Amino acid sequence: MSKAKVPARRPIVSPVDDAADLPPRWQGRPWRPLLISGVVIAAILASGLAISDALQSSRPSALAACITSTQTGTHTFIGPQPICIVPTRTYQATVNTTKGPITIQLYPQVAPVTVNNFIVLALDGYYNGMLWTTQDWVVQSGDPTGDGRGGPGYNLPSEPNTSPAWGIGAVGMARPLGSPVNGSQFFIQRAAWPGTGPTTVYNRFGTVIQGLGAAQLLTAPTDRITSITIQVG
């Protein structure tokens, strides 16, 4: 009569066996690797929070109250942006492009509504990724549709001014013939204005003070705005 085979039993691994695989100085204290792992994970999480805080702090504290009006679509709003700037302060915008940064001195004293509108949209990331359209004498961006007719769902009031004069580096808002000033499309003059110059109000709201060479290099349809940062003085 043959004996029934008893299934082989797997050995029970005791905590001592696990500890035997640890370095000699940790044997008897198997909790130490777990503690170190926990410290490392906590450090990684803390660094992630620090990076997040740094990204959020890129908005100047003076513009903390700048929020958009109610959004009705991806790039459209119910109406003009609420006023949040102080015309007596100085503002600069650095338009980062695929050809390099372009720094613009803004003019809240002569075009407060336009400057405020540009700043709020820029802080909201409205312009990020938008293409440039180009001609020999001008480059233009801010059209979410890409067909030259897009905008944020509202127009801007005319803000006429005679100083500073138009010229290379001047920044204004697009305005189709016979239409109001566009709410988001802006342009940079990079050569002499054809003919006798502008014949209507284009809300001259800034001047390029650095990076005009980058503006000269912009070409369509490949170049884009990567981001816009605002500095307050």
C-alpha cells in the first residue's frame, strides 16, 4: 500500500529572514529603510509643491486682483475685462515668441482700457500658442480663429493719442476697415507704415523697447507666441 503524498509546505519567512538581506548596520532595525523611503517621498512631494507655488507666484502681487470677465467659450468672454491696473504705475509686457522675447513698454496713461485688457488676457494665458500673421512692415497676433476675424467676443473703445507717434516698434490694436477696435488682436510695426500712415485710431498702447530683432524675424505660419509675462514698476 503506497503512502499518500503530502504536498510540500512552503517555508515561512520570518522577519529575521527579511532582515538578513539588509546591510549589516541595518539588521535588527528593518524599519530604517522604510523611514528613509518615507523621508525621500516627503521631500519629493514638498519640492513639487514648491515648484507649483513658484509657478503661481509668477503673477505680480500688484496684479493679484486681475481676473477675466465671465468666459463664454475657449477664447471668448461675456464682455470687456474688469479694470484692475493703476494708470500711475508702469507696466511692461514680455512677449515670448518662437524667435525670442519682445519687451513692450505699455502706456496706461494714454490707453488705460487697452493696456488693462491686454494685461488681463496675457495673465490668463489667452495669447499662449497663438500664431503670428506677417507682412513686410507689420506682425500681428491675438486671433484665436486664425482667419484674421477672431476676437474675445467684444470690442474696445477708441483711445486716440498723438504721442508717442507711430513708427518702428509701435504697438497697437487691429481694426478692420469700418469696424471697431478688435478686443484681442494686436500688432507691432517693424517698418515704415505704407502711404501716409494710419488714417484711423488703432489704440497705440505700447512700444517695443527690447527684442525688435525678434519681431523682425517672425514669419507666418510657423511662428507663435509661447507666453506673455507682465512686470509692474
